[in-house]
Amino acid sequence: MTASVWTPPRFADRAAGRGNNFNLLRILAAIGVLISHAYPISLGPDAAEPLSAQLGGITLGTVSVMIFFSISGFFITRSFAARASLARFLQARCLRLFPALIVVSAVTVLVAGFWLTTAPQTVFWAAVPEYVLRNITLFSLNYDLPGVFAANLYGPAINGSLWTLSYEVLCYLGVVVAGLAGLLARPWLFALALIGFAGSYALNMVHPLHARIDSLLLLGLPFAIGMAFWVWRKVIPLSAPLAVALFGIAYLTRQTALLYQRPSPLTLWGFPKLAISDSMRPHGQEAGMAGIVITRRELTAAELRAAAGRTKDARAARRMLAIALVLEGVDRATAAQTCGMDRQTLRDWVHRYNAEGLAGLVNRTVPHRPRRLGPAQMAELAAWVEAGPDPARDGVVRWRRKDLQHRIATAFGVVLHERSVGKQLAALGFRRLSVRPQHPRSDPEVQAAFQKNSPER
């Protein structure tokens, strides 16, 4: 009788059914993203996210997003191989993405419109069609709605993580190309393609390419690794000692060129303020912006300087010069200090400039409320003050603001605060100083006779 040799199960043995804990991995990755983002959102952009110190700038949020994309790479590749036609595969992908995206957009609009927005309803609902349609396109996202989260520390972005969907769609197309080219059925061809992709990734680490290509490579690598797990699913063993050994190798080489990754934000491009932490960067982020992004680009830095030279508003000119400095790559603190403001103030003016252009950099005039007393009522009030009070009717011999307040309410039906009464009197030219009051029963002749007959001291 021969003894059987134990062999570890293969990846295909666990991936076939539902007892594989893939959903648990997704939940843990989602929790990791929430925890990682909580640090800079609640403590400020300088707060260090978990794992950033241990992994040389790679944060818990970045690791979690890579887990999402690697799992997606495995299952999307399996989905393509299981479909009878390309049309059915594309249909399945659309049904997976767009119904949920439409529901999320609708719920966001309804909750924001009825409970969150501080903007006028006409302004809010006028912006809704563009918000929904642009987000459904996936490649021209709109993260803001009028009056929603306008006072938030990191700007008014809503559902900022939607930016990853466009890259996921591009990864889906990569699966289609690999499948039609026969790479999925020929592991050795897939290995060559994977080596070429890894070479492109390494080249981008040394010489960064365009921002979109950079993010596609950063997210495409874990997706390609997930595809590789499907291609070699029948060969890859599920071995705890092997997993521990690979983890140890990764940890020991984390600071070396073998596992070098240029710190690059991944998970919150939709939040225009999150530009410092590893897992958060807005699309189009300038290197020197340090937390703010200028989306309005019809004027260059030189044109902003020219506009600052033409304007007669010195304060607006300083704001134009500060934005010009930011466009030239100067960090926010230096740009703000150079133009006589603090970083928070510059951030607020950038928001105004993004929304309104140069007109937003001018101080707004606050409209004054119309006077509550008309010209005829003001004239009658002046006559009251000149004539003085009637002791029999008013109960006083000298007007006080409190007395005039009661008289105005009785005669005109207008209730004013005592301070408002004082402002009305000041507008009429009256002052608080007045002559000594005279008693209504006083007799000037008796007073004069008394003064003449009084003995000298």
C-alpha cells in the first residue's frame, strides 16, 4: 500500500464556488479605504495615513484599492472566458455598472436637493442634468452640486471615488483585447504581455507620463495580476507557508528598487482638496498646488498678471497675482504669503475664481435693506422730536428711544428695536445731547421773581 502525497489545493479549487471569501476581502478593502481617508479628512492634509510610514509612502487606502482591482481582474477575465460572445460580455459589464450608477446619482440628487443644499432651488435643479449626464459618461465627471458641502474643509465634492470607474472600464477593454488576441488561452503569450506591461509600469515610475496614463498603469498593474491569477489558476497553490514567505520578501524589499513605487494618490481624485496624502489626488493636480486645484484655465498666469495690472481694485489685483503664482507651480503657502493673505483665504478665492472667473475676485457689495419707515413717516417722527412729548399723552417730559419706539409702534404699526430707533434719529440729524427738560407746570415769572428776591450769600 503506497502512502498518498498531500498536495495543497489550487486557486481554481476555491475560486469555482462561493466559499472563497472574496466578498470578505472586498469588505475589508472598503473598510481600509474609509479608515485611510478618515485621517486627512478629519485631521488635515498633513496627517499621515496608516501604513504610509511602514511602506515608504504607500498607504492603507492605496493597498485597498489595489485589492479591489486585483479581484476585479480575476472575475472580469473569468466572465469574458465564460461568455459565448463579445456582445454578451459587454452587455453584462454595462448591466453591472450603469444601473447602480444611475441609482446612486438619483439618490445623491434627491438627498442633496431636498435636505443638503443651501443654494436656491432653481439654481440647484438647473445644475442637476449636467451633473447626472456627465457622471454617467464616466470620463467627464462632475463632482459638485450648488450649495452642497460648500463649507467642507476639502471642498464640495460628492461621490469623489467615482473617478475609478473610467479606469475600470479601460481595464475591461484590456481584457477584451487580451481575449481576442488569444493571450488568455496561451499562458506563455500572456506572460510576455505581462512582462511588457510591468516594464511600462517601471518606466513610468522613473519618468512619469501623463496623469491619466500614470493612473491607468497604477491601477492596471493589480488588475493584470488578477488576470494572471485566472490564467494560471490551476497552477497557483493555496499554501500558507508560501503566503508568509512572499509577505516576508515583500516587507524586506519594501524600501528597495524591487518594490519601488513612486508615492501617488489613488483613491480620491474626485475630492479637489486631497492632494497631499498618498491615496488622494485630484485629476489635473498641479505639482505646486498643495491642496487646491484651479479648474478654470482660459487665462494663463501671464494673462492674470496683465489683468491685475489693468484693474483699479488693489485687493482683486492681489488675488489675481496669487492665482497666477499657483498656476506657475508655487505652493499655496508661499503664494498666499507673497500676496498678503493666508492659505485658507487663498483657497476660498480659488473657489470663487473657479466658479465665476475674474468677476469672482472682486468684493461683493452687500445690498442694504430698505428703511422700514417711509419719507412721510420720517418727517412725522422729526416733528415729534422737535415738538417734544405731551406729558398727558406720552407720560414723559423728555423723549427717550424707548418712548419713541412705543409711539412709532402705536402710530405706524412698525416695531423697531431701540437701536434702530437711534439709527433713524441719527439719519434725521438728531443727537443724543439735548437741553435740560422743563416741568410742564413751571412758571417762568415765579422763577424770575424768586431769583431776584433770593438773599445773597
